[in-house]
Amino acid sequence: MKIALNSGIIFSIITFSLVSRLILAQDLPKVKIQIGNNGIGEQYGKTLITAELSTPSAKDVIIDFNVTGTATYDKDYSINFLTKNQVKIVAGGNGIGNNSNQLPYGGKMFIDDEKTIYVSDTRNQRVQKWTYGSTAGSTIAGGNIYGGTPFGSRPDQFNGLGGIYVDSEKNLYACDASNFRIQKWSPGATSGITIAGGNGSGYGSNQIRPSDLKLDSEGNLIILDRILGTADFRIQKWNKNATSATTLVDFTNNNKFYVTGFYYDESTGDIYLTGDLAPVINYAVIRCPKNNPQNWEVVAGGNGFGNDLNQLNLAIGVQLSRNNLFISDFRGHSVIKWALGAKIGEVVMGTRGVSGKTLGFLSLPNGIFIDKYENIYIGDEGSNSIQVKQIQPQIVIPAGKTSASIELFSIDDTSIEGPDEIIKLNISSFLNCQIENDSLFKITIQENDFPDTDKDQISDHLDNCPTIYNPDQKDVDKDSIGDVCDDSDGDGITDDKDDCPNTEKGKSVDKNGCSISQRDSDEDGFMDDKDLCPNTIKGQSVDKNGCALSQKDTDGDGVFDDKDKCSETQTGKKVDLDGCADYQRDTDGDGITDDKDDCPTIKNPSKPLINKLTDLELASSAGNAYQWYLDGKLIAGADKAFLKVSSAGVYSVQLKDEKGCKSPMSDSVIILITGTEEENKGISIYPNPTDGVINIQTTFNFENIGSIQISDIRGSIIKQFKLNSKNQVMDLSDYPIGVYLLVVTINGEKHIYKIQKR
């Protein structure tokens, strides 16, 4: 035994020595940055920035640049690089679980200046730290399991982990919603300390249920406070070392706006909130100005819900950067960039309204962060990942290669000449290499001297008509060619003297620049060669083809527009003398068009009302005959005024009068037969009511359980999934307070559960 032990010791020493030599032999390669030209002209100048390695690397080498200076990016110059606007996964993307390389929901996040990613992992109640370029994260707060669950109230646990923030000293600040506190974790700490709240639930100034937060430059906390059990919320400012907060925005007793996320703009003191405008579903971003926060205004969305570019579809996160709002639109599966003051936004990540888990698509994006370099980070629930869109210039040297370049080029300068402009590039971060030379580089955009052919004191390269004297540079049509040089039709007469500037090429013209084909016989404003009705009576209004109402039949039904009371009849439809088809008439005035009215000349019965007598008995308003429906399907034999309910679902009723005329279908009534552990031994759902997290526990085999859907009380599906665990957790923390319906299909039978989110 002693010999074996000694042999083992000797072997260990040899191994250590060998590893040391290998490490020395495999030092990170050195990289040298070179600039092709340190000075370029302001017109069409360009230069290469090249990175050269001392030896090839086994991994991709990445060098990121921060660009500053007196020159303006995308105005005076631009940069082409391989990864420009590319999207990649930088954390997670390995499914749901609690491994170090997994991020179940994407979630809220914070990115520091070193591109370290901090992620709020709500499923595992932990904060994960992913260093730049890493393939796995490490837990720096929470995630401690006691009694089989990571949820708890100990100083080293969270219960309802929400938004996070990291200061310049790497201290972590985390929202601990269900413990009604904000915890501060110092670097390397094994537990947190409470710096705000911790006084239970309520409306007191020392009470909070924090959902998200930001730390201002003075160390004060700005907190999104969702008050437990209500639709109320407020924005609280908790000064450093204080024992209570002051209210910045108060939405208690609120019935106008239901918040889902926020952003605090410290430069102005304004607060931006995402949410739903009452009383109907109408998603928007509002701005609460610092001086009068209750006088808020809609700055994005507010046009219902959907995937049009003037709409949002359940926005959850928002951040302001350079006068642009960046919005994570959860059910729109995209990131929207919305300039302040604009009426519509533009899609900058994902495909609008299309869910996908491959790059180029997003699936239920939630957390969002714009770093100091304008890179866009998004937490994507569907792919369980953090993705980034690369905006910051970078050089990527592929593994096995020794060099790569990016191109910087000037943009043609049309402004009045001034002093030379400077571009400064400094290396902000790098991976898998060592930087050999200085990390700051300067490039000068040099002003050039040009001749002035027409002697109007404007250089030819800036002159919109360099051959004809025009010091005022007048350009009414804004085509960048001076009016004195414009000859749109090429007839030899400049536009400022041409009465017919659109003459066809090759046509003979008079001294005014007009050809014979440009006459207007009926003086309706249209030249004869383009007038479809050249004999219009003078004084009549005409359309874009030169025709009056008495000369055209827009819908082709044989009735001219001036006599057609239904001028947009569908092609092929039979019409009456007024030009109207059945689907455009309502003869009996009962609100049902003739083509759909079973009694077009007699008013149909009014839409019936359903009264809920008991949980399992419905009654219709009075009628002559009745027919009940379940989930849109006729219920055989259900033809009485009263209906006893036997199963859960959506019920409606239709009436007939004594003449057999049908009423419109009634509004639907949802009947819930709530499942409990006593009623169904095979599945249980708890806790209910819930603060956000729900456990679904089953004894059934997975093949017996179909898809699970959760919808709001209006019936809109907000989540659909399959069970992959006998005890699965579902998190509703980021959804508004209210009632939700959970539909579980077991062995082909539908079970509906009502869940109260408080």
C-alpha cells in the first residue's frame, strides 16, 4: 500500500510539471492592431483596421472597439465588419433545468461594462453570472434549497426573484417580491442583507412588493412596487440608508393602467411604464414626466393589441437609449425600436408575430437591456436563452486564422467645409488573446479643397449646380440638383422656364417646353393623352383619371357612381336600381344584412341574455323557441328556456319567434367546474390563490396528458406547453393580477381550473 501511495505521489508531481510546461507552451496568442491610413479624405476615403495574431488560436479571437471622437458615426463615417447586426446566443439555450449552462426563462438581466451578464433565474430562484464568452454561468446569489425547494425567506434565499441591478463595485441588488424586500449581495457573499422593505405587505411607506428596480448615481433605489392582492402599483424612491420610501408615481386605486415593466431615465427623471390601458386590452408604453408624473402620456402603442407597427402585443420590458425606446413585445415575438415622438415602431429583432426558436426568430421575449455600446440583449423565454444583436464594431479572427480586418469609410460630406474631424477607436474588450500594442487609435477625416467652376463661392463638390451661378442653391423639388440645372424631361429647357416639365423624350416642344400631346381639352387638369374621359363638362369634379361621377362605374355593377348608393359592391353580385347587393341592405332594419337574414322583411328577435341562476343552471331571456350551444356546437334536445349544466365550457343560446325568425347568438357564458385534489386524485394544482408561482403535480403518465393551456378570463391563450415533470413549476409573476383559466386534457377529457393571481 505504501508503495502504491508513493507511486501515486510521484506520478502527481510529474503530471503537474507536465501541465505547467503545456500551459506555458499554450499561452494566449498576442494580437497587434494596425491602421492602414491614419488620415482619409472626407469624400469616399477608407482605411482598414487589421488585427494580426502571433500564432493561430484554437478558438475564435474577438476584439471589441468603442468608437468616440468629433466625427459622427453613420453621418461622417461608417464601419463594415463581419458580425454587424448579427444575432447570437450568449447565455443559456440549453433547455429548462438547474444546470449551470441553463436559463429556464431568459428573464430580467443586467450587463456591465465588461460585458458580464447577470440573469434573474426565477425558476431556480437564483442569480447567474456569465462572464464574457463563457459557455456556463455561476450562481452568485440564491439558489439554496431547503425542504426540497429553492423558494424561501432565509437571507440566502429568494421567494419571487425579480429585477436585478449591479453597481460599479459589483454589489448585486435583487427584488425579492414575496418576501417584500430588496436584498443586497456583496461580491463573494453567501447571503444577502435587506436594504429596503422587509416589513410585510401593504401600502405603508416602509412596505414594498418589488418587481423591478434601478440604482441611481447617488445610490438611491427606484423601485417598481406591485402591492399584493390588488391591481395597484407605485414607483417608490428609497434613498440610500433610509428606512422608508417616497412615492414618485402613484397608481393605487388604479383602473386606468396595469403595469408590466418600467424604466427610469435618470437624465430627466422621467419614468417609462409598459402595460395595458383599461378598460379593454390596449397595450402601450406611457411616460410619467418628473415634474407631473400623474399627467402621463402614451408614447408607444395604445392602438389596441396586435402585430401592426403602430401596436404592441403585451409589452413586458422597455429601455430608452439615444431617444429611442427599445421594447420587448412578449406575444409579438419581437423587439420594437420606437423613436420618441414617432407614430410607429420598427422591428429590430425577431420576426413580427411569428414565434421561433432558431436565430432570426424570438419566442416570448421578456427581459431587455441596451449596453453602453448600443448592443441589444434580450431574454427569450421560448429558447431559454439570452441573445444579443451586435451593434458595436468588432474584429473576429476565426480559429486557425492569423488575421482579420474591418473597413472604416467616410461618408460623402455635403455640409460646409470646416476643420478636420477625429475618430477615436479604443479596445473595450477582447477574448482568447493578449493585446500587444496600444489600445487607442486615431483616424483623421481630412477636409479637401475643390474648385469653384461657376464662381458662386461654393466648391464644386458641395454645389448642387456647379456649372451655373446659383449662390442661393435653391432646390424646390429637393432632388439635390439646383433648380437652375433641373431639366426633368430632357427637352433642352430648364425646369424653372418649362411650363411642361414632363414632356416625353423625343417630342417637339415650343418655347415654353410643351408638346401638342399636352393639351387639356376639357380643362379638367388632365392632359388629353392621360385623360380617360376627355369630354367632361366644365366645372365637374374629376378623379385621378379625369372622369366625373356621371362617367364612371367604380364597382362595375352597371350603375354609374353618381346614382350608385353602394359604390363598392363586390364583383359579380346582383344589384338593384340603387346599385346595392343583398349583403349591403338591411330591409327590415334589424341590424342583420339581407344576405344573412333568414327573415329579411321581418325584424328578427333581439339578441337574448343569459342569466346564471346557480353554478350549474342557466336561464335565457324570454322567447318563443330556444336552442342552446356548448363551445359553439348545438346541444341536442336543449330547447327550453332553462338549461342544467353538466360539463364545463362556453355556453350560448339562440331564439326563434313564432314566425321562425332567428335571433343573433347571445353573448357567451363560461361555466367552470373547478378541479381539486379531492375531485381528481391524479392531478393537483397549488397554491391557489397564488402570488405568481404554481405547482402542477400529477400521478398520470405523460402520454395520458395532452397540451396544457393557460388563458386570461377573456379566453385569450397566453401560454401553452406540455408537462415534462411529475411536479412542474409554472411562473405567472410577470402577468397582471387577475383570474386565469388552466385547461388540462387527461385521457381525452378536458379539465378546467380557475387560478387567482394576486
